[in-house]
Amino acid sequence: MPPTGARPGSVLRVVLGVSGGIAAYKACELLRLFTESGHDVTVVPTAAALEFVGAPTWSALSGKPVSTDVWSNVHQVPHVRIGQSADLVVVTPATADVLAKAAHGLADDLLTNTLLTARCPVVFAPAMHTEMWEHPATRANVATLRERGCLVIEPAEGRLTGKDTGKGRLPEPPEIFDTCREVLARGTTTPDLAGRRVVVSAGGTREYLDPVRFLGNRSSGLQGYALARAAAARGAEVTLVAANTSLPDPAGVKVVRVETTGQLRDEVVSAAASADAVVMAAAPADFRPVDPSGTKIKKAADGFAPSIDLTQNPDILHELSTERARPGQVIVGFAAETGDDTGSVLDLARAKLARKGCDLLVVNDVSGGAVFGSPENEAVILAADGAAVEVPRGSKAALAHVVWDEVTRRLASR
């Protein structure tokens, strides 16, 4: 299924396939996100999907008539034209039935015909009960679709229909939308990270002085989340170790939440044992109190502030780089730098790259608080072999893809 990519400068045509699961109502929000972003959306539900959300709803939200069969408007040959003209097809929710039909090339309704004729990127967002998702038949069908270049997003874990809880929940529509935007921006679902396991850290750690106060930093976690989302969109199995963020879980990503640098170190090292690449985008606190107070530290009557003894935290990036868990593993660090009397931002970053021993170091000039909390970023990616890639100011998602481009090149050569 070779993708053709979107046409630059034109309205992007999206086909939203909806299959018959209880999560079909969530596709309404996804449709709204697409239309409000200026996309031309054609909704193609299955007959079963209309048992959950009726055709008038889809027509009203998309501004187009809705059909489930190949016999309506036959003169327009919809079973061929819809897929041929699409820039993206996304099926949300994708039931076990639709995944099976897509994997085996069945075409008994308009949606499955559209999937056969599409030559653009195709994204499936599965939703079903855990037992159905874990069944060998479903796993085989998912593997087949991924081998053909489709992006099958891993389901989320949580409350399912009724009292059931487990893996199989549809990721939240905004996260599916963000994944689709990643795919549209690249114009392909070519899974260059398919079969790869990657670990990304994000956010800023906290070191508690007492039950109320802590040492921390300004890291928002936005860049780490962008890296995790981009890796998932490129087919990787992603573990995101998130320190003190309130951001929603990226679609298809396993999220492990931590607070302190010690917890971050333990979770990253554990996940790195089976990873092909580790990207340390988190900002671990360099120091922690030697003896944190078990009760809130009170103001002194004499007006003097208490002294707090600090000790250094473990250097996680150096440990990962010098004690590689697997041969050929690629390690990426981040450096938020400001120049000083000892050297420029890049001088300090090159020294850090040599000291840490990682393969790549993404360098941010944070003078004046730049980058933190911003949706945009700019950086220089330094490599251990002396290469340097300048990434101009743009979205953090764009920087994330440049980082993964550099990682995939190194993985391919090892």
C-alpha cells in the first residue's frame, strides 16, 4: 500500500471510516477536529456503526451525505473514487471485524472497498474488549496490516463497555487527531520504526525538601511527548517515562509516571533493557536533599533561613551511554544550555556530548527562558562523529521527526 502523500497547498481530503463499536460516538469529536482544521472529510460508516450513531449526525457534522453501501450514487463510482481521491483514511473505531476484513482484502461494503482502493496513508484506531484485541487472529491481522504499511495505533488501557477494564479502549480523539496530523505532515505511514522499541523520557523531576516543597525545573514535557507521539506514528513500540506532567497520554504509547530523579532513573533503565533507542528529553534535577524533612519546614523565629545539604543525583544519560543494555542501541540526550564565560552554547554542548558518551545531543539555547512551555523549538543536533544538524524554529513535532530521522539512520547502520 504505497502512500502518495498529500498535495501541497490544497485542501486535504480525509476519509473517516467508522465501524460498529460503542466507541463510535467518539468519532464525532474526531470529525469535528478535522473539519475545524479545514479538512474536507467524508464519513464512511459501516451499517453496524449506524446502530450507534445515525447517518443524520455524520451528515450534519461533515456537511456531506453518508452512505454505507456501494449502490448509492452509482454513477459516481463511490466504491473506487472515495479511496482514490483521499489524502488520508482513518478508521475510528476499528473493530476486530474491520481489521480482519482489511487484512484479508474483503470488500462487502463501502468502507472496505475504500480501504482496497486507497493509495494514501491508512490509520486504524482499534477499540474492542481486551480478549478480542489479544486473540491470536486479531494480532495476526494487525501484524499483516502493519507489514503493508498501515499505521495501527495501540489501544489505550482503561474502562471498556460495562464493568470491564483493560487494554482495548479507544485513545482519546485529540490524540488520534494529533497522530493523523503527524501522518499528513509526513505524507506517509511508512513504518521506519516498525518492530523497534524505543524509550522516551519527558518532563522535569522533583526532589522534595519536605512534604510540601521541592526542587524542580521549568520543563513542560511538551518536547518529550512530541517525540513519543512521532515515534508511535512511525510504527515504534513506545514507552514514555513522564515526570510531573499533566499532558494527555499520546495515542498508542505506554506511559509510566514518575516524580523524582531516582524513580526516573529506575524506570528508564528498566525499559531500556529491551529498547533499540532511548531519548532522554526529560530534565532530571541535578541535586537532591541529603536528608529531606518528614514534616513541613517552618520559618525560623530569628528570621534566618535553614540550610539544606544537597547531594548529586545519578547521571542517567551517562549511565545509559556507558552501560548500553543492547548492542547497537542508540542513545540521545538533550542539553538546555546558556552560554557563559567558559564558552558558547555549542562549546558547552560539545563538551557535554563527549562527557556523557551518547550518540546524539539535541542542544537548546534557553537563554531568557526560551523553549520552556512553548509549542515551538529550535535546536542543533550534535553527533558523536562530529556531524551537526541545525533545526530551524518550528513545531516541536517537526524537531521530533528530525531526531527520529537521525536515530533511524544510525539504527540502520548497526
